[in-house]
Amino acid sequence: MRKSILLLLLFVVSIQVHAQEQSKGSPRIIILATGGTIAGSGESATKAAYTAGKVPIDDLLNAVPQIHNYGKISGEQIASIGSQDMNIATWLKLTKRINEIFAKDEADAVVVTHGTDTQEETAYFLDLTVMSDKPVVIVGAMRPSTAMSQDGNRNLLDAIVVAADPKSVGKGVLVAMNEKVFDARDVTKTSTTDLETFKSKNFGPVGLIYDGKVQYYYQSLRSPLKKFDVTKLNSLPQVEIIYGYADANPNSVYCVTNSGPKGVVYAGMGNGNFNAPVGKALAEAAKKGIIVCRSGRAGSGRITLDNEVKDAELGFVVSDDLNPQKARVLLMLSLTETSNRAKIQQNFFDY
Ligand code: GLU
């Protein structure tokens, strides 16, 4: 009897200590490393050439000892790739691990280190599939860790600051880059080499990071309340992107649509427009049951349903304000649940 009372007391005390540590600003944060320039290594401090994904997570952690002031930090290596090689298998591995971390209460927040090329796609994929409102923050770098004025250490510290802050709970997946915080749905890479590459062209950053603190200004209403459950999935339905341009040959559409995709995203001119032969090829694909989603190559703004293009007649859906690469992510996930065109269109307005 006395033994069980003692055990109960110990249990209560350990819960209190845990809660106090969290309120003292000592949250448990796991960094999941995937590679990219933030783990890139070059031959010299001044040359631009480097190989992405070379530096292991323990070296990254040791390079920024200040992160330990913000919580109990540990790291795991999920992949060591440049993000141009990011793939659906790694997305599924990553989101399953994050869901496991939160389900088993292994951490209060997760930071993902990632190459910048496809960072926005991974961020949106996680936004749609992580079943927790705890902070998940994705971070990268534009200069390799061996470069002069490298940005990775600062970005990593800032990502930890964001992940550790209780205000980051319930904001969906966030991207922390260059002293700014972005919503996963809205952010995009806008420059091949600038440090200031990440922007949310339609709505701006949701927060700013400075001097070890994050300040929030906006919150997206579109971070999904309902998530896609990928627990049992090992792959996603095939969805390809087709690019629009002046005098485009419809063979590019036929090539793709004859390769067996369940959906295609068309990165159209302006408000998702196409020339007549491409439009005919896309309409034929829609008739065959392929979900054809019109998006745009302009880089910002919405694709509007049934205005210049007769979407209902041609059997198309529109991406709303999602760029083509993010529209592909939502279309792949939507197709895991339904192939009903109206429902998929609604997803593009809801998510
Ligand atoms: N292409 C590499 C990648 O996306 C390096 C670019 C970067 O991380 O900035 O991982």
C-alpha cells in the first residue's frame, strides 16, 4: 500500500516537473534532418560550389550550441539528400515519424531541416498530414555550412525559437527562413540564389523572428482542420504537372496523360489559360476520368472557376491560389480519398 502511494507521488511529481520545464521554456524538441544546403559542404569558404546533404545532424547541432538554451534538443537523421531528390517515400516516412513522436509524447515540437528547392512542397504535405497542433517548423539555408556568412546556423536557431514558443501551437506547419515565419500553404521559393528567397506572395509572412523571439501578426484561416490520414499508405496516386506557354504543342499533354496518371495539374498562362489544342487535349483527359486541375505559372493570385475558361463544361477543377507544385500535393492526397470531381474542387476551396 505504502509502496503504491509512493509510486503515485513520484508519478505526480514527475508530471509537475515536466510541466514546469515546459512552462520554464524548456520544451522537448526533436530535429529531423533530411539534408539540403543547411547540411551542405563546400571546398572553400568563398566558392559557391558545394554538395547538399553532406553534414550529419550531430555536426549541425554542435555547430549551434545556443539552441540548447531553448529546450531539450535531440536530432534524428531521416534522409541525407538534396531536396531536388525529395520523394513521396521520404514524405511518408517523415510524416509518419512526426505523428509517432506526438502520439507517443516524445516531444513538444519538431523541427525539420530540409533543402530549399522543394521545402514548400514538403511543408504543405506535412501541413495536410501531421495529426497534431504542436509546432512543426521547417528550415533550410541558401549557403552551405562551410561558406562565409552562411545562413544555416542562424536559421536553425530561429527555427528552434519558433518551435519552442507556445504561440506557435495551432498554427499549422511553419517555415522559418531569414528571420521570417511563413505559413506552409502560402510560402514559395522565389529566387534561385538570394538569401531572401522565401516569400508568401499573396499574403506575406505570418511572423518575424528577431533577437531570439518570434512575433506573430497573421494566421491563415486555411490551415486544414481535417487532415489526410496516410498511416496505411506506402505511395500516393500519380499526379503530374504540365507547363503552359505560347504556341505550346499538345503532345506534351498527350505524353503525360497517356502515362497513366490519376490527375494532372496544368500550370497555365495567366488565370490558368491554355491555347486551343492544349485545351482540347486536357478536355479529352478529363473525359477519360483524369482529374485536370488548372493552376497558374504567374506565381501569385487565384485561378478563378468558370470565368474565362468553361470549367464545368470541360470537366476541370481549379487550384484556387495554390501554385502548381502545391496543387499537385493536395490533388495527390485528395485522390487517396475520392475521385469525385466536385469533392476535389471543394478541397481546393477548403484546404
Ligand atoms: N538543391 C539543394 C536542395 O534543395 C540545395 C538547395 C538548398 O538547400 O538551398 O536541397
